Amino acid sequence: MSTNPVSYLATCVKVGGQEICDAFPTPASGGGPNPDNAFGTIGDVISRGMVFVFPIAGIILFVVLVMAGFEYMNSAGEASKVESAWKKITYSLLGFGIFKINIWVFCF
């Protein structure tokens, strides 16, 4: 057991009276991509960032699709509004598809 409270909190946990240490590898404990540099390579930074970027892109896609759907429903058959709503739907799906292809290219 470590006497340093920060190290103890980061690397040890008590479960049912039993102490488990180093269950959660961190760069400070020698785990992770590179113990000397918490960020590792640029690929590690991008991979960690994608955990946040992909859900945000999905939320943006959902919001744009809902807004375009409301615009389509409220167009009342007016050709310019219908066309504008379909363009928003098409471009948002196309943009999300390009985003997914980029994820596939950079991750594999």
C-alpha cells in the first residue's frame, strides 16, 4: 500500500475488504500508451479525441434532421421550402457519411 494519497487514490481500490492495486493502469503507474508522455503519439491523441467527437457529430446530425423534418412538415407544399428541407436532409446525411468514412480511414 502506498503512503502517497494521490497515488493510492489513482491505483488502489478496496472491494469487499480486499485491496486491489494497479487495476486501473495510468501513465503514472507505468500503464497507458507511453509512461513518459501522457499524450503518447499524435495517433493516441486523435483516438482519444474521437471518443468525444463521434457522439457530438451524431447529436448534431440528429438536431439538423429534426429541424429539417419540421421545415418539411411546415412547408405546406411550397416548392422552395420543400427543396430547402430536402437539401438539409441530404447534405447532413452526406456530411455524416463523409465523417464516418474519415473515421474508418484514420482508425484502420
